[in-house]
Amino acid sequence: MESVMRDMLTRIGGYERCVTEFVRISSTVLPPKVFYRLCPELKKGGKTSAGTPVYVQLLGSDPALMAANAKVVAKLGAPGIDLNFGCPAKTVNKSRGGATLLKTPEAIYEICAAVRDAAPSSVPVTAKIRLGFDSDAQFEDIAAQALKSGITELTVHARTKAQAYRPPARWQRLRDIANPDQTPIIANGEIWTPSDLFDCQTQSGCDAFMLARGALCRPDLARAIKAHCEGQPQEPMSWAEISELLLYFFEANGALYQRKYAINPLKQWLVYLQYCYPQAAALFAQVKRIRDPDDMRAALLGATAALAA
């Protein structure tokens, strides 16, 4: 999740932590400017404007190189370091990153242990895995190897790499983790509503959860879950409120990068929003061929004005 979206969602509320998009570690120790670019919150104490900590996520397969980069991240003041063993992208897997490491659980241990040893004890080191690569036959061993490394927490996306993002998530498999040290386990996958979270809790036995695509489809999902837990269910944000967020998202990205680079992230977010807001589909159809930043801004302002009329 990129920085503008992190800032926006945490201001809406309900989140205890964010994780950056992965930083690819392939052949060198990266300079600070790379980490600052992907995690500008490092210049502000490692937190969003709402005060939510942001962990820096690393993806790679060389334990020593991952450890060396983790040292850089820790010195820059990251509140935590997360390790990605779940990315299913073919380009990433071909270069022995992400989910392909699920085939060799011992490699996951070596990377986690090296990063844990390199980072100060005060800096949490967490990891994210899936149930396996082609199947979940090795899941128990994958989880055991990660946990014995001494990581602070383990997040489990309850699908294999082969399943990618296809439902269902097999939350019940998280109960099969041997966890003698009672390391916190975080459940992830197919949480779109507050009721989904409670189903996940029942099936997985977990009491901590990670939101991913669901947060992009419903920006107030974390706040809604928190309110539901407190016995105060809330209606989803209105389309008028979402329209204001779309304009903010576009302008904030334009200020952070060149304005032309703010167009595609906006279109991508509209695709996610369609799952909860049918109005997003109509707006996407209107703007999908726009390439000029001024035209995009005019379209967003027009949509907002039409709602206010």
C-alpha cells in the first residue's frame, strides 16, 4: 500500500499498523533514498499523519543481503521490518522472491533468522507467508521454520500461491500451526466486511487480522470493524464522501510525484471501489481513457459537483 493511501486510510481510522509495498532486495545494499521514496513516513518518525506506525517490507532471498538492508531500515527509524514470502507475481517468483520461497521452508528460516539477528531487539521483525506454493502440504513446516527464527509476529494469507487471490481463504488451516512460544499469528485473506472478520476469527482462532484488498474496496472497513466490535455498527461511507477521497487521492499523488503519475493509481483504485460502490464503475467508464491530469481533475470535480447539486 503506497504512502498516500496509507495516510488517507489511517486518518479514517481503525488501523493499528501499516506495511509498505515491498522493497526488492536483489544484489546490493540499497541507499536510504530508496527507502525514503517507498516509505516517506521514515522522515516523520515512521508514522502516518494519524500517528499509525508503518513497517518497511523487504522481499529477497539472500539472508546476508536481507540482513544488511534491514540494518539500514532500522537506522532510518522504521518502527518495524516485515518480510514478504507471499507475493505470487511471476516476475518476482522467477527471481526467487516472494512465494517461491515457500518451496524451501529452511530458506525462510535462514532469512528470518538473519534479519532478526541484524535488527535491534527493539525493532519488531514480522513475516508474511501463504499456505504453500502449489499445495498446502508443507504449511506446518513453513510456519514452524518462520516461527523458530524468533520473529515477532507471523501473518498467514490463507491461500496457496497457486490459488493466488481466488476464494475461499482456508482460515481453518491456521489452527494447525504448532506455536510453542505463542508468537502472535495474524490472519489474512477474504476479509471484506465485519462479519467476514468474525467468521475468520471463529475458523482460525486468531485475534489479530490483516486487511488488504478489502480496505481498498471499502476505505472505512477497519473503522467499521472496530465499531462493530464495540457494539456500534456504522453505515458504510457514502459515495459523496468517497468522491471527496478520490479527489484528495489524485491531488496528493500529484503533489508527491509528477502529476501524470497520479492518473493510473486513481484508475486502479476505482476498479477496487466497484466492489462496494456501483457508482465507481460509472466513473471509471468515464475516466478510463483520460491521460491528461487536468482532464482527470476536471472529471473528478464534475462528479463531486453533480453530487452536491
